[in-house]
Amino acid sequence: MSAPSRTNRALGTVIGSAVGDALGAPFEFGPEGAFSARFPKPGHGGEMCGGGGWEPGEATDDTQMAVLVGESLLEYGGLELPDVFRRFQRWAAAEPKDIGLQTEAVLSSGDPWDTAAALHFQVSQRAAGNGALMRAATSAVHFARHGREATMDAARRIAALTHGDRAAWEGTAVFHELVRVALDSDDPLDAVQDALDSVHPDHRERYAAVLAPDWHPDQATEFNGAVWPCLGSAVWALRTTSSYEDAVRAAIDLGGDTDTVAAVTGGLAGAVYGISAVPERWTAALHVPLPGFGERVLRVEEFAEIARRLSG
Ligand SMILES: [Mg+2]
């Protein structure tokens, strides 16, 4: 099999992340191993099962927010942060089925786009959730062409709209960089050290720990709803498997914040293996509702078109 083209990998990133999200959603806050206990044999179908309030194939807030970012980037031909914030607010006000606590507090605060997250962080001192990392697939594809520093910087700025803690920015920046490398057909696992070198010095050590080749999610010191173990678990899932499908299965089997860990894993694995490696039985059921934007529900074809345009 020949290596996937850049477009194939870009589609893999965006759709692969959404598929991981939808596949993992019914298992959120569940125990370790719940997915493979229910679906012991890979490739047998039925895995896009729904549950816990989710329809089979329904993507959650991770993907919904990624679409909002992607459509803003396409409409403005680049990063227009006040517009991204406005879209987030409009979506949040429409009461999506799921929304992160941190994200909701910032978007409903009434504070301006450029201070809301920072103000919230000053008061709460808690903003290192994975809620910015989870929505980064579209922006990672868009900014990949601009090189390492530019894509990492864009990641930080988008993350900062809702997360005042720099830890959340840096994790999102590392994700952007690993996707950039994969879209260039290089191995993102070989690029971890370079990415770490570009992480803010105050945060480097903690990311170096969770991205180390011998790190295992069992060593996490926080719940995987926090940004460090979430990114670490996604990279671990990529490192310890050899297909998109196995990487996403491994991510969901970790339990906890399964939709987001699988969304991040699916973005990375999709960038590496391409859309051709994402099972059609999973993409066929995928749909992305967009609360606040009419009755829109994106299906995979529409979603693929966004990915194609973002990859330029
Ligand atoms: Mg979610």
C-alpha cells in the first residue's frame, strides 16, 4: 500500500478525530477495558453503538467546537479570534448536550473575548483541562502549512480563548506540531523532542514526562480530563499500536474521558494512517449536530469538504 497523500492525511485528521469522539462518547467515565469487553474482536462492526444520551455516530462537543473553528478559519481565510469566540458563545448559548465546565464558565461570563479566559483563570486557578486540545484537529490541518512555530502559536491563541492556563495552550501546541509532521509524511513520534523544545520552558518538564517513550497512562497523576495525561495517552495509543483502528480502541479502553482521549488519538492516528485507514462502518454513521446554527447536522461528506478546504 502506498503512503497516504497529504489530502488523505488531512481528511484522516479531521474525520479521524470526529470518529474517535463519537466512538468514545458512550463510554465516557466508564472503567478501563469497557470497549474491548463489549467488542472483543476488532473489525466485527456494531461498535458505533451510541448510549449515555448519544445516538450511534453522534459527535460531541469536541467535534462540534472543531467545526466552529474550522468554519471560521475558512470564512476569514485565517485566524479571526473574536469571530471564533462569538461562534463558541452562540453554540454554548444553545445548550449543547455536552460542554466542558471550564469552557462554559468562560463563554457565559459576559467578559470580552480577549480577557474572559484569563479572568476566569485568575479566580478559579483551574484551567488545565483537555477542552482546548480536544477541538484542535481542524486548526492543526489549517496551520500545518505555516511551519512549526506558526502552527504552535496559532494553537496557543485558540486555546487561550477558553483556557487561561498556559498548560492547556502548550498541550494543544504540541498536538498541532505532531499533526503538522504527520501531514508531511514524517513520523510524529520522531518529532516529539523537537516539539518539546518549542514548548514554553515552564511547561516542558511536565510534557516531557507524559510524552516519554516508556510512559504509560497508568502513571498519570491526574484524571485524563486534564490536558497532560490526555495528550500523553493519545501519543501512547499511537506509539503502542499499528493502525488507526487499534489506536482508537486502545484510547477508549483507558476509560475516563473516553470521547476526548479518543478524539485526540483519532486526530493523530488519522494524520498518520490517512482517511483510508478509518473504517467506513464508523464514518458512515458519523454525524455532527451544531447547536445554535439552525438545524444543521454535518454528515461525513460535508465534513470531508471542510477538511479538504482547510488543507488547502
Ligand atoms: Mg465531548
